[in-house]
Amino acid sequence: AQSVSQHNHHVILSEAASLELGCNYSYGGTVNLFWYVQYPGQHLQLLLKYFSGDPLVKGIKGFEAEFIKSKFSFNLRKPSVQWSDTAEYFCAVNRGNKLVFGAGTILRVKS
Amino acid sequence: GAGVSQSPSNKVTEKGKDVELRCDPISGHTALYWYRQRLGQGLEFLIYFQGNSAPDKSGLPSDRFSAERTGESVSTLTIQRTQQEDSAVYLCASSQAGGKSYEQYFGPGTRLTVT
């Protein structure tokens, strides 16, 4: 079935470690891709998005993601995480009128 | 400005009862979406409203689920004869318009527990 896959459900890192969260999708054709983040007790909010153009997208709080069409991937990266990055991260693909989400990755950053 | 608001924030109901969840989108946003998030899973699309067009109901899991929207404002999601598997967080989102190019802004969700 067509879907969005996030490879890790739980990730634990120490502060200053580098982060990469994997996201793969199985849809063909043109895709719009998103990463959303939900900090503890807060709303789901947009971290970054890719529609077209430069496949390396920069978002808020030092996050970036790279769209690799040949690999159907849109991995999220941050060179040095902070304790405040503790949150749940969701990858999503826009399909028609809706967003299709991955299952989410819970990131815990140890101070 | 004000974001998307939802009420109630928490709802506990007995199996078999009906529940109604409310969403107030951002003012001026013509598109409104409902999603469901079960524990440990990603968000599942339920229904989409865009202006006066017929809603996209393709994600509603059964005929116990229905939703209405008054013009371009408030929406209510109704679940009849609730079942335990309906327990989830129900999220509402709105966007400036429909289609792929517009960011969806999410509300805080309603946590529904069916006992």
C-alpha cells in the first residue's frame, strides 16, 4: 500500500549530537513533502516543507531536510541537537486534499 | 492572531454514547481538515471541507462518523454509538485555501476516551 515510513519510533541523543531522522514515501509523481513537530504540550507545527526547486530545504530552529527523488526519501537533519528539541517529529506527504503522515519519531535529548 | 481552537480538550464517554467535537478554524481560512491520531500511530485523514464544495469524506472510517461545517467557520465532528476503538486524539487543521500549496495549521486536538 502507498504510505509514508519513518524508520525509528524512538531516538535518544545527548546534547550536541547530530540528528538524522529517516522518512521514505511510496508515491510516484510530483510530491509535496513536510516535516511537522509536536513539542510536549503544544500543537503540531510545521518545521519545513519541500514543494520544488533546491532539494535541500532549511526550516526553523536549525533543521534541514534533503529530498532525494531517486530514493523516495526526505530525511530530517540537525547538526547539533539541544535539549529543547525533545519532541515528536512527523513526516508527511500531500496527496490531493489531505496529508498522509508517517507514524512519528519520538526524540529525547538528554542534557 | 488566534490559531485553530478545538473543544473540548478532553472527552471521556461510555461505549455506545454519541459525542460531538468542535473546531474553530483560523479566520479567513477556507479549507478545514479533520484527522485522527491513535496511540503510537501517525495522523489519519478523516474529512476535508473547502468553501461551499462538497466535502471529501473519503477518510471517514464508518457511517458512525459524520461532520458538518457552517460556511467557512465552525465545524463539528460527530461520532455516534462510540466504540472503544474510537479512542484517539482528534485533530482539526485549517489552511488559507485547499490544495497542495497551502500550509495546514493544526489545533490542540480533542482527546477522546471511550470506556
